Amino acid sequence: MHLDMMKELEGKINGDLNMHQSVFEVWRKEYNTERPHHGLNMKKPAKVYIKSKRKYKPVDELLYPQNVLSRQVNSRGYTLYRGRKFFLSNAFNGFNVGLEIKSQSIKVWFSNNFLGEIDRSTFIFTPNKELVTVT
């Protein structure tokens, strides 16, 4: 889909963001309701789509124990501690992680999942090889 969208729309829309969005919506409707797809045995996506029965549950802000600092991860996957920026992962974009300060390292938590440690001298994050969950 993204390759088709790029080939058919990229650089061909003049106007502001609203114009781009309206052209994209027309294209998306045609792509899903009028075009048969090889990957769907020449069926149209709208004919095979089934809405999930599971309801989306957004994650509330994560709370950490009093001895663990809460820091938000930015859109590039970085967070800060004492003015030092370090990379964790883009997967945590917008979420807050917990920083448990130790003498030589900083343990990084996502909820009750231990993600890994940051070396306090280099500020390099080393991921946990095995997921450890504290209950």
C-alpha cells in the first residue's frame, strides 16, 4: 500500500496539508473499495475486512515507586537524566519510563518490566537480554 501511495501521490499534490489530506482520503477510499488486490485473491480490502472484537485500551501514565524517577521518552526515543540525553528506543515514544538510580548504573523500567541499564560514566544503554517482570 505504501509503495502504491508513494508512486501515485508523492509530489503530485499542490496545496496545504488540508488539500493533501482530502486527496489522500479520495485515494484511500478507491484503494480499499474499488481496486482488487493480488494479495487478497483479487478481492477488495473492504470486502474482507473484519472489525476486531477487542476494544483498544490506551495505557494510562505509568506510575513508579517513590525511589524510581519517571522520565518521558521523546519522539526520537531519547530521555533525559540530569541534563544528559540517552537513547532507549522509538518504541517508547510518548511513554514515561522509570529510572532507578544505582551507584554505577541506572536501571530502566517500563511499568514493571526491566528494560536494561545505563552506564553512569558513558550514558550508554545496555538492553536486558531476558525480560524480567516484577509483580
